[in-house]
Amino acid sequence: MFQVMQGVIVTNEALEHHGQAGYVTKAVDEYDKTSKVLVRMDSDNEEYEFDQTDIRAL
């Protein structure tokens, strides 16, 4: 489950934003395991979609 404004970090080493932090801009319910999470990255202030398995909460 990810909540709006929750800090996250990209953990998938194969992604361009690996190791970078941002915050969630679109919430995902704890029972929804397939929706993408919308994250605004701190590095460039742009929003990107990530699989839930590609990020973790800070």
C-alpha cells in the first residue's frame, strides 16, 4: 500500500531512477497489487509510473 505524499525510493537496479527518492502522487490501496504507482522524483520534479515491486517506502 502506498499513500499520497509517502516518501519512496526506487529499488529496481534495471531502472534509470534506481536509488533515487521521490514521493507518491497517486495512492494505491493495500488490496490492489497490480496498479502502477505514480511518483514525483526529487531529482527532476517529474512524475513517473512504477510497478509496486520497483519501489519501497522510506
